Amino acid sequence: MSDRKIRVGIIGTGYVAQNNFFPVLPRFDDVEIVGVTSGRFENALRAQRFCGAERAVESIEKLVDLGLDCAFVLTPKQMHARQIAFLMNHGVDVYSEKPMATTLKDAANMVELSDKTGRKLIIGFNRRYAPVCTKAKAVYEKNGPDVIIGQKNRPKTEYRATLENAIHIVDLMRYFGGEVKDVHAISGFTDPYYETFTSAQLEFESGAAGILIADRSSGQWEESIEMHGGNRSVLINMPNSVTITDEKEKHTTEMTPLAMGWAKSEDNMGFSFAIRHFLDCVRGNKKPDTDAADAYKTHELLDRILKSAGLPDMEEG
């Protein structure tokens, strides 16, 4: 790509788009938001004013007709696979919110289609790009931890709560610990589509042990990763702090003071860094870190957890 601006399209105008993408994309001088579309055209018109898009259009087909280099798929999860496929088949690189599909079959098709078309597909596992997580990753860059404890808890359940929400922590556990050899999970529910909790014990191929806790009846939203190994310990409290401890000292980095009290969720949660990484890959024709093939491994691991816990898996859609 030459020095011209990257022509970007946005599909979806809901909460995630409004809070984590519309504020970020206009920051970049090399980006031109050429169009936005939504399920309701009036929402696209409002989003156009908010993010400074050149056009609001009625459909993804009309969006592609504007001539895109890349697009952001920020719609409900059941729409992702169809929209991603349409975009890649029309020569557009894609950043999609998680999950890439609601079934493993469709997710595998996305990997195959990305390879076939040569289009980049990055899945929005933004936590990997959060400052607290990149600091933690540096501690275990050469030798991974022996133990990883990941928690993602929220006060209320929702339809397929573990698939919808715990996938971020599952991805971070893979990011820090590598691939998983064995899974043993349990869950609590009256209706398996609205589980109260899921807990899993993971055995990594490295020999490390992992514990996942995903509760949907907690007092507040909380997200954390605790790791031990190599005479070092790391505690991540997403998205605000990371504490690194060795035999001599304990050091805590807090995000809010670094921004003089004006820390923004789109930065602390890693969205802005993930978006910039994707744009750099589009411009430089580079392979994204969280590409379709890597993201599929997280989806496959989550499917194993769901199966072991007795919950509807990713073969059921």
C-alpha cells in the first residue's frame, strides 16, 4: 500500500462500537472512515456524525461498493461468520469482534477462506494488547509460568454466558501458557443455555497447570490473571494494574495515574493497540498476531471446556 490513507468501513453501531472503536479510529491520521452501516439506517446516520464517517449506507453490500481496504465487524456474534465471509470474498481485510463464529465448523471455514483469498482476518482478543498484559507477557517471554489462574466474573448470566464472556480469559491463558493438553470442567445451571458458573482445570502441553473460573453470580464485574513460576509471580487486575513479584521486590504498575487520572477504557483494555496493530498489518501487508488460525485454537479450546462442563458446545451454533 502506498502512502494514501487506509479506507475503512464499519459494520455495527452498538455498545462496543460506540465505546471502543468510534473514539479510536479518528485518532489515526492515516485512516479514512469511508462508510458505516448498521441493522437500522438511523443508527448508521447517528454513528456517521459520531465517528466522522464520510457516508452512512443501508447495507454491507453498499459499504463494500465504496471501495474498502479493510472493515471492522462489530455486530452480534451470530452475524460474524456470514459478514466476514462476504467481506473477504470481496477483497477486504477484516477485524472482527469475538467470536469469529458460533460454531467450530464456521470458524474453520473462516480460517480456510482467509488462506484462500489471501485476506487478513484478525479476531478482537483485545486483552492481549492491554498494557497490563503486555507487561505480564514480558515476564514469561522465555519460560512460561507453572500455574495460571484466570477469572472472569460478572453479576448476571446471559444466553451462553461462558461462550460469550469467558472466551477472553481462555484466550489469555493460551497466550501466557501455550496450548492445552487436557481439560476437566464443571458448571452449574438450571438451564444449560444460561449457566451460573463454569470452572475448568487445564493441563498445558508445557506441563503447567491452569484454573479457569467464570462465574455469573458475582457481586461485580471482575477479571484477573494470576501466574507463578521461575521464582516470579504476576497478578493482573484488568484493566488497571499489574503486580510483578520476584525474590527481591514487588512492583505494581497502575494505569490510571499514568494517564494523570484520564485513563480511557479503549486504551486500558487494549482496543486502541489491537486496532493499530491491525491497521499496520493492512498497510504493511503483515501477518496479524491474533489471526484466524491462532484465534481458531482459542475457539477450539473453549469448545473443549464447554463439552467437558456439560454445556451446549460450538457444534450447536
